[in-house]
Amino acid sequence: MTEYLIINITISIWALLIHHFLLTDARHQFIILLVAMASWLIPFGWFQFSTEVTVLTATQTIIEQITQPVHTLTIQSESHVSWTQIMMAICSMGICLFIKDLLSLRQQHHTFEQQAQSTDIQNVFTINGLNNACVTGFRPSIIWIDEALFNSEAQISILAHEQQHIRQHDPYWLLLITFIQRLFWFNPIVWLLSKKCQHSLEMRCDQACKKQLPQGLYQNHLAQTLLKMQSKNMPLSNWMAQSGTKHLQRIQQLSKETTMKKHHKYLLALSFTAITLLSAAVLANKTISKVDQNNFPGIGANQVYLEFKFNIDEKETQELSILVENGTEGSVKIDDYTFSFTPHIIKQATASKEKQKTMANNKAQNEANVQIYTEISVHQDKKAKTEISNMSLMSLSNTWASFKINDPKKNEAITAELRATTLNNPDA
């Protein structure tokens, strides 16, 4: 979770800074901002992919009655809610908000159809009193324009702007932007990126129309019509006049040079490289930290740390762990069963001095020099303690091994995984 927040906040701040200081071309601004928004969908650091190889030698043997004292640890299974589950619950509320936006768009489209009058231009309709212009729908996309604006001299600029939205597939981009915004409804950074993205969509159309129409014509029409239009901002709709505070900014930006300077390109490439390296470093640090956790610094020189994953009759998997002395029995209680484990640390034959020196420099090989022989017995949790099964496992230290037991009386299958970990140099 920490890595996810660090990486995405860094990318978002980078995109906002680039948008504000380096880029004047709305096309590039939109791409940078959209990438920053989409990065929140990538689960950086949430999932870990492992290439661990398990080496296991398992034997089914009859275990003699153990007479030494038993150290029993009974653990009650606890329900644990992960960050992933919390995020999924919160984001599901955002999906509901997005569905509400889709229904609102459908209702708005239906209302426009009842009020609109057709024109000589395909997929262009006028609405008396709309006092704005917008595009809704997907196949086909429909242009809705106020009747008075349609009959004004600014018609050519307004229609060029809305048709540019359609050519650039902005209704689909707006659909994606709204989905991410609703999904992360609780995230103020995503909301800010969403507003900047929507503004960039309008600026992208303005800059394209400026090039298409005679010099100065679009700027003059835009200045006249934006002052007359009533600002509107409805979900999933490309309104020409959305926010009164942005009107002057749109007009001013049309007078700026949109060609990126050479040193700005270098700064953009350098900053992007820095962000990529930083993200890789954060993820690499998480992987290293995860590996370090498997060193188990709290284990004594003659102790074994046992980890278990139990699944009884394909129910929810339960995870437990205990720390026991070498050769001492430890027990865990799951449902109606008691599992007893007695680990024995076994060292392989002593290697030559040269080989020992080489293995000392390679922890993975050094761990492979220690094996753990674990005696396992399973009883029903009753006074009689009826024995169901016993067995033994031979595995490498810090390596997962699995076994399966069938209880014919209860017709249940018990699937379990065991990892026994000890220090590399146990007492003789």
C-alpha cells in the first residue's frame, strides 16, 4: 500500500508540474494528465510474483508414541481484513456513482431528443433556451446547440468545436476520465487530474479549430460566445462553456505558442526518466524488504519457526505460526483437529573449506545446507484424542512443503502447507 501511494502521488505531482510549467500544447497536456490518472489503476506493490522453487522429500512413516512433554499452543482463528478488501469496498461505491452518471446521461439525452429540432446538418439539433452547445452519445455522437447560437455568425466556430470533439473521440475519453474519477471518488489528487484533463480536452479542440478557420476568426467568436453562454457542467457531456473562471484562460492560451522548445523536451525526458527510476527503486526496495523478512532474526540458534496454511474440506484457508525448540513438540488447534509437530534440525555432511567459503557468500546455497525433519500427527480434538494420521516430512529450511490427510469418519480432506525455518548453523 505504501509503495502504491508513493509511486502514484509522485507521478501525479510530476504530471501537474509538467502541465503547468513545460507544456503549452493541449494534446501533450492531455496525454500526460491521462497517464497520471490511469496510473492509479495499476496496483504498484500490491501483488508480488515469486519464483521460489520448493524442494521436498516426503515419507509416510509410523511414528512411535512421543513421551516427552508437549508444549501446546492453541490459537483462535481471527478474521483479517486486508487493505485490498478495504479498497475494493470503497471503489465499489465509486462504480455505483459511475452507473448513476450513465443513467443521468441517458436521461439527459432522452430529454434533449424531446426538445430538439432537426437541422440541415446531419446529427446536429437545436434546442431553444439551451444557451450552450454540447456533444452527447457515442454511436452516433449528437451535437446539441442553442437555437439562437445556431443562427448567429458564430455558428461556424461552434460547430467546428463540437465536431472536433467527435473527431478526437472525446466522448469516449470523457467516459474513461469519469470512470477513474468516480472509482477514486475519495482521492483529491484524482479529482484535480480529472478537472485538468477535461480542461485539456476543450483546449485541444480550441487549438485545432484555430488552425482550421481563418486567422483570428475562431478567437473572436470564442470570446463573444463564451461571454453569452450559460456555464454548464454535467457528467459525460462535452459542454463548450463549462466554467466561467476558465473562459478567459482559454482565450489567452490561444494566443500562446504551442511548439515545445528544445530544452523543454530535454527536461521532459529527464524528468520522465527520473520518475521511472524512482518507481523501480521503490518496488525493488519492497522486494528486498520482503526477502529480508524471511531471515527471521528472532529465531534462536536451536529453534525452529513453523508456519502453517490449513484448508479443511475446501473452506477458508487459515494461517498460523509457532516457534519451538529443536526436537520439542508444538501443537496448534484448528476446528476439531489438533496438529502436533516435532521438528528436527539435520545438517548435511560438512563441506570442504573452499566450498564453505563459497556458500558463505551465497545465502540461498547456505540455507540449502540445512534440512529439517518434521514429525506430524493429527488427532481429533476430543478427550480420547483419536489419532487420524501421522507422517513425517523432510524439507529444506525456509521452504514450503505440503501434505494432505483424509478423515474417513467425517469425510473431510485436510490440505496443509508447512514451512520450517531455522538458522544456518544450528547447535550440534
